[in-house]
Amino acid sequence: MDRLIPLSIPNFEGNERNYVDDAVGQGWVSTGGAYITKLEENLAEYLKAPRVAACQSGTAALHLALVESGVQPGDLVIVPTLTFIAAVNPVRYQFASPVFMDCDDSLCMDPVKLRRFCETECRMQEGGLIHTASQKAVKAVVVVHVFGNLADMEAIMDIAQEFRLKVIEDATEALGTYYTQGRYAGKYAGTIGDFGAYSFNGNKIITTGGGGAVTAKESKAAEHMQYLSTQAKDDPHYYVHNEIGYNYRMTNLQAALGVAQLEELETFIARKNKNYDLYAELLSSFVSGSLLPFREGTRSNKWFYALQLKGVDNAEQLRGIILQLQERKIQTRPIWGLIHEQLPYREEIAFEIERAATYSRCVLNLPCSTQITEDEIAYVVEQVSEICKQ
Ligand SMILES: *Cc1c(COP(=O)(O)O)cnc(C)c1O
């Protein structure tokens, strides 16, 4: 291979240049402009959601969802430990504390342990869940749909209802993923819980450079998050502010890119699925590990491909493989380190973390850009097979 095969790069094959040029031409480049509203409307229609608020990042979307959930200083919020740290940091922005939860074999939150934590470590009091040892209120759970998979939402929603937890879906990696079977058939990731957050960062399935969106089950809640994202301004002319707001609104330039990208989303998903199938076929005889599947009964966007490696059980071993692949012009990355082991979070509650620890040491993400060719996929599989045999 003479050029690097990147892990995940954006694809601008559609109307991106036209729309961005149009936005610049009109002079609408900041937090006002028709493309922002258009992106919000198109996204709401695509997701079959009542309303969507476009914002600056997935992180901002998650923060707005926590604010809207009523998470206060001193509260607890249940989060996964095997995820990107942006799913957890907004809990601290609210001066609340995370409770770290294990994953199941889908890499998403384990509902069995979630229930066990609520039943054995907490009790219901005055209609809310209280963590017995700390006496703190457990207000919400952040569920991440890892790599475009779906968490076990039927089980999680039952638990959340029983223990009165708000459910914030981190669907930043799962735009376009939906259930095809079961209670939530036809429901998109991010539209099942109380809130859903999306990201349009550079490596996500569609991008606005940086950007995100947040939706809510209740239209009014989404409207309120939109208000909070624009400095909570209460009068069209005068500077009247009745709440603490944020400068989280998406810009029209970002939204112009986003409107074009959304037009291509289904094409991107089809390619991601086709490429995943090819990887799966070529890796079927791979003896040193296996390609992780996506949940049955879903149509996944197959955003990221995860290869679980046999006999790899520490970070340095995985780094060695990544470096060897880099020499052969293949860009890969390890799955995340556990968040409860990161310096700012070592004192927090971590509940029975087992599977997440295992997966975090042996999962490698393979190149998955929509532009990757069949030859490149074959080359990646060949090189990974050769390196892992040694
Ligand atoms: C990308 C990502 C985010 C944050 O999105 P940004 O737009 O980068 O702020 C949050 N959670 C997860 C799981 C992500 O992958």
C-alpha cells in the first residue's frame, strides 16, 4: 500500500461545498441562520423525534441533557466505565458524581448489574432512588450506544422506570441505528429514553467539523434546551435572562455542512454495513480473535468495527500491534481505557467492573471510513492476521 489507510475520515461527496458556500455568501456564519433550523427539522424528521436542538458538540448535548434532567450538585449519575470520557465529564460540570457501571458483551451498559446496583446498594425514598452508603440521590443513567450498537434498552428502560431514573442516551456514535424487532421496533437510538445526544465530530458517521444535537421525549424539554444553548435570552430585543444559559448553539456554517451530510447518511450507513460484512467474511478464518457482532434485532449504522484479539491482555501488547500496523500504513486504535481508572475519577464508586476491564485490554478498532476500498480491507485483514500470528 502506498498510502495510509486511515481509521475514520470524513466524506464530502455531496452538497457540502454548495451549502457552506451559500452560508458564507449570505454572511450567515454564526449562531443564526436558516441552515441551523433546517438541520434541526431534517434531523427531527429522520429520527421521528418531536424536536431537536443543534449545538456545538456531543459533549454540550450531553451537558444540556443533564441540566434538563434536573441533575444537581451532589447527585449521582450512573455511567459506563468503558466509553469515551466525554460521556462522563458533563456529570462533573454539574458538580454531580458518576457511578461507574460494567458492560455486557455488546460493550454497552450491563442491565443485570445496573439492576443489582439499584437493588442492593440503593433504596427508594420519597419517590426517588438514594444510594445507601453516601445518602446521595441517584438521578439519571447515561447509556452509551457503543460503536453504533444499541444497548439493551428494553431491560434498561424497565429498570429506569422502576427506580425513577432519567435515561440519557449517548447516541453520539449511533446516529441512524434503530431497533427492527421487539418493543422498540422502528425506534432510533437516542429516541427511546428521556434524552438523546448526537455528535457530528470529525470521525463520527456524519460531521459538521465539530457539532452535536440533543433531542428529548418531551418537545418542551428540547425547546428548553435550545433556549439554554442560546444564553437563556427571554426577550427578542432586550437582554433579559431568567436562567443560567450556555453558549452552546451550533453555527450556521456547521449546520450547512450538516444538512449536506445528513442527505448522505443512509448511503454512508449502507457502505459501513457492506464493509463490515466484507471484514466479517475475510476474518471468518482469523484464528487470533473475532470481529464483534452488533445486536440482533437492530439495523446498526456499523460506525466502528471492533476486533477482539485472543491472547492480548495488556496495553503494551496492544500498542505493539498498533505500531506494527502503523508501519504497514494501517491506522488503528485501541478501545478506551476505563474511565474509573483515570486520574480525576479514581475516588468515585465503581460497581463490579469485570467485563469492561477485559474488553479494554484486547479490542482494536479497524479502519472504517466510508471511502475504504475492498482491496484495502483485504490488505488490513492480511496484515492483522500476519502480525497477530507471531
Ligand atoms: C464522540 C463522543 C462524544 C462527544 O462528542 P463531541 O462532539 O466530540 O463532544 C461523547 N460520547 C461518546 C461515546 C463519543 O463517542
